[in-house]
Amino acid sequence: MYSNFLQSTIPTELGDLGSLERLDLGSNKLTGVIPTELARLQELVSLALYANAITGNIPMSFQNLFNLKLLYLDQTSLSPPIAVG
């Protein structure tokens, strides 16, 4: 769904797509925060949210995405990275 001029928040329902391995929502017009529901995507390898108007923090629960190898968050207004602890 890269560069499709999507204008909304990131749907929480995406967290229900349990076998999803790649999600590219980059270069859209998405707003709001990253839904914590995305941390349910245990098979996720690559997540691209760059070049959107998303704000807030990266959900702490993302540290449990053990298969996640690529996380693209540049050109957003997100706060600092995941705190480990």
C-alpha cells in the first residue's frame, strides 16, 4: 500500500493479520500514532511507515516482534526509539 495517498490513521485491524510478513505503508498521508495492535504481527519481518505524519512513541510492545528485521520510520514525527529495560 506504498504511496497510495492513504489519508487516515493506521487501522488497528491490521494487527489481526497474523501471518503478515511485510507491511509497507510508506509515503502516504497517515496520521495519528502507531497502533499497539501491530505488535501482534509475530511473523512480521519488515515494517515501513516512513514519510507519513505519524506521531507519538514507538509502542513498547514492538520489542516483542522477534522476527522484525527492517523498521523504516524516517520522515515521521515519532519520539525516540524503543526503550529497552
